[in-house]
Amino acid sequence: MYLLAIDWYYILEKFLLVGFIVTLSMIVAMYATYAERKVAAFLQDRIGPNRAGPFGIFQPLADGGKLFFKEEIIPLASSKSLFILGPMLAMMTALLTSAVIPWGPDLAIKGRQVPLQIADINIGILYIFGVVSLGVYGIMIGGWASNNKFSLLAAIRGASQMVSYELPMGLALIALLMLVGDLRMSTIVQDQIGKGFFNWHIWYQPLGFIIFFICALAECNFGYHQEYSSMKLGFYLFAEYINMFISGVVMSTLYFGGYDIPFVDETTWGLDPWLLSVIGFVVLMTKAWMFIFLFMWIRWTIPRFRYDQLMSLGWKKLIPLALVNMIITAAVVLWLKK
């Protein structure tokens, strides 16, 4: 009797959605490497990858094949189990963050409403922060298990950087959540739909978005995987690009309407719901790729901060600004409720 009560269609839908999102994240990570090399080449007046296929579009496949077939080297002085666990944990946490993101309007399939969201939990944004915080362990484990002092120093720097910049990022989000009144990612998107382009949260929280964006830039880390090779190195690199992709999707969801189509009221189109879901997904991907391009543009045009400057910016500038933004938002919300 219990088996008969299981909704097998629901389970199948979730499995297919998980497979699709994991595959999408991997493909985006692959071609983000190609995009970054092309963007860097454009900014430096070079051609960039142009050998593997037309315009070099098969270069990510060549790079992936190279990593896959390279000799796997594990230093003798390393902690083998932790050395293997580090990249696995980094990759797992990068993929888990996508579970609560609404990727588009619900799909209508044979009378069933299929949400394009793996889990619509009531603490969606807290879930993302919780999973992102676990990524610190992947960095620290990778740097420490290598038994290389330079990897360890880079890991300590990266972990302290992530922990420091999660504080102003969280404070910026508190101000946004005061306006929405809900932690569900789906509710945050729906709150921006209905009044057109000017209902997006970017207009109500411009300072909060700037703080969030700077923190997202600071969350990207490199240097702690010096002793890694083959696909273990590939996992760390892929995890960074997946984090960049998910950061773009999250910022699009929180501040730019998510899958909402700018300047268009979707209810007046009269389109098939299935087609509208596809269009919404494409719109969200376009917004995310715009953020990825912006990440790369900044990375290749602006000199990097020294570590002390980076920490000073986070603790002495962004946290006070985020607190001021939160207080002003709270005052405005209270005033509007009167």
C-alpha cells in the first residue's frame, strides 16, 4: 500500500531536473573557461584559442580531455584521503547551491505543473549560504593535505577571505529580505514579477546589490591547488567556474527578476505555458552570462588587491556600508507600514 502512494512521476521529474542542472553546470563551466580566454584575448588585443574547431569552440573539450588523461600525481608527503576529499567537497558544494534556484516558470506537461526548481524550501537563501560556507572546507582541506606551505598559505588566505566577505553579503541580503518578507527563492522571484522592469529589486536595493556583487567577486579563489593534477585539479577549476555561474544566477534571481522577461508582461502574450517556461529559462541564462562576462572583464582589466587591502575593504568598508543599508531599509519598511 505504501508503494502505491509514492508519486513516481514526481521522483522522475526531480531526477531528470537534477541531471539537467548538473549537466548544464558542467557545460557552462567548460565553456566559461573558453569564454574567459576569449575575453582576455579581446581585452589584450590577441586572438585567443583558434585551433580546435571553428573559432576554437572545441578548445574546452581538448582541455577536458587533457586533464582526464594526464597522469594523476599524489605527493608522497600528502594526506592521501584528505587530498582526494578536497576537490570532491569543492565540486559537491558548488553543485548543491543550484538546488533551490527557480530556473524558470512551471512547466505544464500532460496536466501536471512541473516546477523548474529542485527544492522550494522555506529557507532557500539560508540554504545557499549554508552550502557556500561548506566550500571553505574544500579549500582548507586541499591546501593542508598537500603538505605544501605555499598551498597552505593560499588556502588560509582564501578561507579567511570567504568567511570575511560572507558577513557583508549576509547583511546586504537581510535588507533585501526585509522588503520581501520571505526566504523562499521562488517568492523572491514572484515579488519582482507583475509591474514590469521597474519592480526588480535592483531599484530598491542598489547599494545592497553593489555590496553583494563585490562580495561575490571576492568569493572566487585560486592558488591552493598547486599540488593537484589530472581531474582533481579539474574538479577545483570546474568548481570555481560553477561558483561563478551560480553567483550570476543568484544575483539575477535576487536583484534582476530571475526568469522575468524585462519590459514585457508575460500574462498578455497568450503563449503556450511550455514555451513561456523555455523563454524564461533562456532569459535567466542570458542574465547569468552577462554577470559571468562582467566577472571576467573586471578580472582582466583591474589589478588585484593585496591581501591586506582586500581584508580592509571587507571589514572596514563593506560591513559598515551593509549595516547602514540595513538600518535605512528597516526604517523605510517601518515607515511604509504606518
